[in-house]
Amino acid sequence: MGTRHTKGSVPEPGPSPQHGAWKRTPSKERGDIFASLVLKSGDRFGRHAPPPPYQRRVVMIQQMMAMAKEGKQDEATELLKTLRQDLGMESTSLDDVLYRYASFRNLVDPITHDLIISLARHVHCPKTEGDALSSMEKVCRQLTYHLSPHSQWRRQGLLKRKPQACLKAVLSTPPLGGTVDLSGIPLSARDVERLRAHLQRHTTRVQNLEMGFTELTDEALLQLLPCLAALPHLETLALNGNRLTRAVLPELTDALRDPSRFPSVTWIDLGNNVDIFSLPQPFLVGLRKRCPKQGNLPTILEFGESQATVASGDPLSAPEGRTKFRTKTQKW
């Protein structure tokens, strides 16, 4: 427009090989690596509940970068294929990645697709220049940041220690500047009820609602939907990085067909969820009718050209020292 921050660890990079041709690894070893990745991810995120999609994707990006540094092109290529499929880019052909998705008209998250295309170029067509790995690392860093929580609560260092205190701070006061920012705070069923009561108390004040990376499920969103649709001044609704599936799209689309519901909304961010990869045309038409003068739709802020670096050993940490952002737009 950023829940539980279980942190994936970046493998310790060994000495980087020459930035030329990558070495090949036998297919048996490749299978062992991917089996190990699945097991490690399951251990890291708990035995009972699978990790949120964004955590799985960030782990894959970090693993891919580690493989590139070790010169393992085959493994990196296979992992990129898995990542593309997880993000709805089902094709296995580089040509399809580069050209089939060149039109971002209905994509829910054009920035991710743009960065995946750049990453595919680096993996499939490794350069011989000395800065090849540096360029790929930059794309991985941008993609990691874009797919990870970076809310105000993480920046203040409070979320990990006191998530309920963060939630209480938001729900105990009127929206500051018209914004209710819950991004990165995991919400239980009880918390969703408290949020609904808070929104109903401040119906006319809410202009922006940030609910990215809150562990929001289809059921929880549908419980909130009547309340959200009744907010007269709500302009942006961020639902990215959650556990939502495309099963919620018909309900959202039906709501947007009714001019009396979501009367002021200009954008609903559904990126980086389970399997929502494109938006139905009636969904986009409903938004267009609410903001006819707006030729471009806002998408998530992209991490810009900066010297920021990801904190060592914590791929989910927001890069330090970020100084520049730019907003990507999606044309109708």
C-alpha cells in the first residue's frame, strides 16, 4: 500500500564462487535438498498449523539466494519454478514468465510478478560480470521486503514482545488520521469481534484500514464484511499477506456491485495470500465506478533503490536504512 513473525534463517553463505558459469548438481542431491527444505520449514513454523504463505515464500527466496551463491543453478532453477507456481505463475517456461505475464491488468500484485520476472532473468541467464550475484541479491532483497511484514509495530520493536498491547493501543483510541493500522498483529476470532465493535464506534472516521499479515482467514473476513462495506469514508483496505483464498472473491465482487456498499473505496489489496492471483473483471469495474477519474490503481509500495540490507539471519526483518520508495501503479 505489513503476524506472527516466525523467522526463517538465512543459510550461512560460504565463499562465493566465481561469478561465471554455475556448477551442476546431480538430480538425487537436488531432491534431497528440497525434501530437507520442506522438513525444515515444517519444524520452524510448528507441527500443527502450516506457515502463512508469505513465510513459505520468503524462505524459498532466501534458499534460492544461498544456492546462487554456492553456484547451484539447477537447485535455484527448480526452487524458482516452485516459487512461481506458489505465486500463481504456473508456467515452467522462461518465455512464458517473461511474456505471458507482461500485461498486469488484472493481476492482484503486479510488483511481485515484476520482481519474479527479474529474478527469472538472473537465474536462467546468469551473467558473467562481477556484479551478477550482487544484482540477483538486490532483487531477492526487494522481493523479501515486499512479501514481508514491515508495519509500524515491527519498526518500534513492540510486536514480537507485546502483540496484544499493540492491538489494545489501536482499538482503544479513535483512528489517527483516519487510519486503523493493525498490520502485522495476529488476530484471533475474539480480536476480530473487538475490531468490528471498534469500527462501528468510529464509522465516520475510518478512511484506511491496514489488515495485512494479521492471519486473517476467509471466515473472519466474511464476518467483518458487512461492517467494512458500511464504512462511508473507507478508501483503502489492505488485506495482503493473510490466509485468504479466492473463495472470498465472489462475496467481495457482489459487494462492489452494490453502489451503497464500500461507497468510497478506491482499492482493496489482496496480494500475497493463499491463491488469489488475479482479480475478476466485475471486481475491477466496481472499483472503477467508485473512482472514475483515477486512471491508475495504487498497489503496494515497492522497496526502492536504496542501500538497505536485510538484518543478518532474519529474512523477515525490514531492511535498515531505507531511504527511498516509489509507488507502482496498475492501469485499467
